[in-house]
Amino acid sequence: MSRMRQIRKFLVLIVIGVLLVATKTPYQLVGPGSAEDMSRFVTVKDSDEDDKGSFFLVTATQMVASPLLFVYGLLNPNTDLLPRQQVVPPDMDIKEYNEFLLRWMEETQELAKVVALRRLGYEVPIESDGVSVVEIGKDSPARGILQPGDVILAVDGQRVFLADELVSSVQLRPVGDPVTLVIQRAGEEKEVTIPTAGHIEAPEKAAIRVTIRTLNWQPVLPVEIAIDTGEIIGPSAGMMFVLEILNQLDSRDLTAGRLIAGTGTINLKEEIGAIGSVRQKIVAAERAGAEYFLVPQENYNEAKASARKIVAVPVSTLSQALEFLSDLHKIN
């Protein structure tokens, strides 16, 4: 009988272990990822390869939290536990969301090529079919006005070619002000007006709370540039892609021989936008030995509070990032 009790206890422990590991909670665990040399991902034809320093692409990891990971997240100061609905749009599952982020990464890469080459004086025309509506958020003011599959062609009378342009145009107004869109639905164009709401992650910014993507866009590039980030997805490396492209096309070493990490979206106006998981990315950059961390102005306070060894540098525009890099040459 004693042996049977031992077997039962063993089986109970196995079941408990499986439940702790395999059961899913409604939370996502966000932790530090890696910091990778940008030159591994970006290749510019006939580029200068004599640079001594490096730009780093920094990531955060994200996974569904099991009960065991949930406890780990509570105890680890470098991780965050976020409600799933705060991370993944309510009308998407994880697979659909990751596919959306993959497309967003692809768009970010193309956008970075355009921004970098235009900064160097090249003409880079953009072709697209407009901005497609993918999902309407649960609390979106666009519910009943827009539909998935609608194609947005213009904002307040201005033609838009990229999802990024649409976001930037909406955010120019105070929260609550309406935005007028020209959309195409079932082959017909119509004009609609939508009141704005606060962005879910940044309530002070105007948004219409819809998931969008650029439809069939392609820049006409005068220089051959290839970017391959493998399984890394999302838009937050935009600024760093631009800096790496500029560095490879410039005979100077823009890094001034330093190890420089950073994060931030970028748009056609060269504005640097806020991102998530700053604390985790700071940790990843410090582990890689980076000396400086370029961070969007809106994320600076969190970055500064999280930094232990690395120096957080706030930037709002590409020009500010380049000015900082220029100043590093004066220090050397």
C-alpha cells in the first residue's frame, strides 16, 4: 500500500507539473531579448565596410504566460506581465497577430530604405494602392463606419500611400477631433468622417483604433539594399535600419567606433516614434556591452530609470540622432 501511495504522489506531481507548464493564462510575458549587430541584417551594395563601431538592433521576447511563467514574471524585475488584450488585438489570434507584425516589419524595412536614401539626396518615388483596413478595434470610433477590406486613399484631402502616413496624419490633431477619410469599398470611393479617440497605448495621442497595413507598396530604389531579420518582427527597429544604411553608404564611421544600440519607429518625415518594452530592450543592450542607447523622446524617462551602465539618449527626429553621433566624433 505504501508503494501505491508513492506512485499516486508521483503521478499527482507529474500532473501538477504539466499544469504549471502547459496551462495558459490570459497574460503575455515580456522579457529582455537580444542585441544584434545591424550589419548582420543590412547589406548595401558597394558599401563601406571599415567601420570599427556597431549599431545594434535590440529586441524583447514575448510569450503566452503559463502559471509557472506567470510566477516567474512576478518575481523577475526585468519582465512584465501584460493582459493579452493589451498586446494582441481582440479580433486576432496569436498567429494572425504575428503575421501582421511580420508584414509591419517588412514595411518598416522598405520605409527605412526610402528615408535613408532621401536623406542622402536620392529621389525615391513610392507606389502603393493605399492603406487597407485589417481589423476594427472593439472600442474603435470607426465601428459602423469602416469595414475590414476598406482601402483608405486620403486623409483630410491629402493622398496617403503608407499606413505610417495615415497614423501620423491622425495624430496631428487633438484627441476627439474628427478626421475625414476617402475610402474605396467594393470599387467605389466615398468620404467618411470619424471622431478620434485616445490611442490605447498612448491616450494623449489621437487614433481611430483600427489595424491597418499598406496595400501593395513598393519604393523604386536607386541603390540596391537588402534587409533580412529572420524571425524578428515589428516596426520598432525603423530608426536603427536607417542609421545602419546611412553608415554603410558613408565613408565615415557614424558610430565613431562606439557600440550604439537603439529603438524607435520612423516615418517619412524622419520623426522617431515611441515603442514598447523599453526596459527589456535596455537590459538586452547592456548585456551586449552597448555604450549608448538611442531612444524615442516619449520613452526616455522609462529608459533613463532602467539604465544601469548604458547612457540613454532621447531623440525625436533622425536629425537629432545624427547630431548626437556627430558629437561623438568630437569627443574621440
